[in-house]
Amino acid sequence: MANDNDLMKKIVAHAKEYGYVFQSSEIYDGLSAVYDYGQMGVELKNNIKSYWWKSMVQMHENIIGIDSAIFMHPKVWEASGHVDAFNDPLIDNKDSKKRYRADVLLEDYIEKINGKILKEVKKAENRFENFNEAEFRKTNGRVLDNQKKIDDVNSRMKAALEANKLDDLRDLIIDLEIADPVSGSRNWSDVKQFNLMFSTEIGAVAEEANKIHLRPETAQGIFVNFLNVYKTGRMKLPFGIAQIGKAFRNEIIARQFIFRMREFEQMEMQFFVKPGEEMKWYDYWKETRQKWHLRLGISEENYRFHDHLKVAHYANAATDIEFNFPFGFKELEGIHSRTDFDLKQHEEFSGKKLKYFDSELNENYVPYVIETSIGLDRMFLAVLSSSYKEETLEDGSSRVVLKLPPALAPTKVAIMPLTKKDGLPEKAREIIDSLKFEMNCQYDEKDSIGKRYRRQDAIGTPFGVTVDHQTLEDNTVTIRDRDTMQQERIAIAYLKAKLMKAVSFTTILA
């Protein structure tokens, strides 16, 4: 799927055509990197939220959820380090006037080298039987040379980022002859740090207004509520606090559809543990979160772990779960061992004690924290892009289908009367009335039954139920599976149970 620009264009067009994602303010020519979710998109998004919330909160006795405010006291962001350290290293191309993140340019370069290695390996595999020793040495030499390039770039980039030597980042980009993706120019400016927080003013009178920030992450709302939750929930270590909410970042390099936006949603959980046990729980949550993704049935080949070259100022370990989007492997979820940095900072800046009393040790201490943080919009794109399929059928016809995990699909079943007369629409409405309290249903009577099947395939509806004249005689319907296109006759009395088994979250949470 990687580096398929045509596929990405098709997914964007499909998302608009079938009511998943629209450009925000489109009638005014849109707003860059801001999107609206349509009638299908909001349902898929809510289902992803529900899957995360059920697996994180409902399935864990020691994890509870909160919903903190977007506006927070200005000192929160001073304590967290965002005021001073929430920056991206940006570089401008003097010819195209385009601005880029320096580290992303380097990561894209590394990904291209990885692509060359993969091509060499596949080429060797395809020619295995006729592969002589001389060819093997040449291929192995090219692979080793490319891997050495990657190691060298990673080493230099890591050193520059950790030491905040922005000139070294620029020198590396120039040494590698990295060109502007738009113009092909190599005329680069100096690298500068850019703070990503949006600011606004709060207060009824302009003269009394105070500058505050729109939150760039939801985690701090959890940390400042640690004491409230710990006491009112009577929590014992280890325990977690989960939250889903909006965050805002003034991304200069906002691109790749909904992958990187200025207004987005996060699903975060902060897991508080005893100091000294953080690495045990860090490994636990790495494994647990990977299983969460794989339960959706998306190929394991589309996921990989990527350890951070530069660990954030608050962490002692960090890794990303990366997903193979149409534009390559990119971060989908972060798992971080945040130490006790956040709570200690808020203790210092607020003057309030944020300690846990350990009755077994009879002492107070500040817990350590393991964080899992996933971008909801990125998860939406991962599900959408992995589900989009173009298929040629046995009869030579073709179809576009969204093979969404049934539990996440916006509409679970389409109820379709074969004709608009003879009492078939009324019978179809009866079936919808019997199902609509359990799942989203769609009534569809327009066009031929074949066209309706294709439309529902494109929407991603897992099942289609056709009501025909036989239904009026024996109370049976035809149910069609989206993925296999197989049809079977089933009694209406058993329809709800069959559908519930197929589309319930139980199928992926159990």
C-alpha cells in the first residue's frame, strides 16, 4: 500500500462521494487541514471511539474515564513544558516558498532507502532459483550499503535533535541532496523552531482578557485531575484514567488528508504505576495496544513498532505503533513511559501535593505514568484505507467495496424491498423497526437490486437483506454478505440474532 498516490486520491474522492469526509467550509473554497465528518464518517468515527472506550474502560476494572475542558489555566502549559518546548524544527525552500518539518524530510528520505532495500530483497526472492553467487554478493552489497546510509542518517539526526543543533539538521539535508518535493529545488533556509500552540483570550472585558491556549493534547487534563479521580474513585495503584477529546495544533506542514490536521481528536490513557515498575507496564501496554489493532482483522504486515530516536523531555522510553498508510509507514499510536515528570511539574507550579499514599509501604510518593495515545482521525484513515478495495468479479464486472470491520461499519444492514409495491416496502419497514434499537439500519428501495448491492458495498454496509414476494408467504428473507457476496435464505425470526453475532463488539473484544 505504501507510496500509492493514486490510491490516496481515490480514497479521498470516495470519502467525499459516500458521505465520510468533507473539506471544511468547502463552499468558501475550504480551510486548509480542517475537515468535517459526514453522515457516514461520524458513525464510523463514533464506532472507533466506542471500540476504544469499551476495550480501555469497560474491560478494565482499574481504568476509569473523564472528560476535561479544552480551556485550561495558562500555568498548566508552563508546567508541562509546552510553552517553552512544544516546537517543530521547520525549514523553508526559498524557491517554492514551501515550509517543511526538517525531521520529516529526513524520515521520508529514510523511507525511500527502505523501499530500495525491499525491492532488492523481492528481486532476489523472485530470482532465487537462478541466483548465482556473484549476483548474491552484488545484491547483498547494495542492501548493506543502503542500510549503512540509514544508520548514518539516523545517527546524525538523533544527535542533532537531542542537542537541538538546528544547523546540523540543515547540513544533513544538504549533504543528502534532499530536494523540495514540490519544485525539486535544493535551496534551503536555516532550520528554525516553531511553537505549535494556538492562543486566544478569555474574559468578558477586553482590557481584562487573559491569554490562554487551546490544548495541544488531552493528557494534561488527566494529570491535573489525578487527585480528584484518585480520591473520589478510591483508586489503588496501578490504575488508569482515559479520555477522548479534541486537541489543536498549529501545524505548518498539514497534509495527507486527515492524517495531520489542526483540529483533531485523541484517545489517551494515562496509567499510574509504582516507581520502578514502569518498564514492566510499558511492555504490557505495548503488547496490549498491538492486540487491540490486530483484533480488527487488518493484516499484521500493516503495523510495526518504531522506537524514538529522541525521547521527549518527560519520557524515559517511547515507541510508536506505525501503520502502512498509502503514503508509507507513519505514526498511528504512541506509547510512552512519562516517568513522574508531569505530576511533579504540576506540584511545583500549583503548590498542591499530587502524591499517592501506599498503605502497604506506609508512605507517599508521586506515581510514574505509562501513556497510550492514539489519534482518532489517524485511526479513521487507517481503517478506511485498509478497507478500500477495487475488485474484478468472475463475470468480468467490477466493484468498489469498503470491507470495514462489521463492528465499526456506519450502517450494519440495508433492508431492501425488491419492488416498491405489493406490500414489500411495508414489510421492510417492519423489519427495520425490529432491528433499529440494536443497530443502524438503512432503507434502500431506489434502482435495481444489483445497483443497490453495489451502492451498499461502496458505503461499507456488511449485510443486505432483500424482502421479496416469498417473504410475504413464509416470513423469510435473503441476506447477502458484503465481502463474499454469498446469499442465503433465513427466517426473519432468526435475523436479529444472526446480525448481532456478526456486528457486535463482542466479536472483537472477547
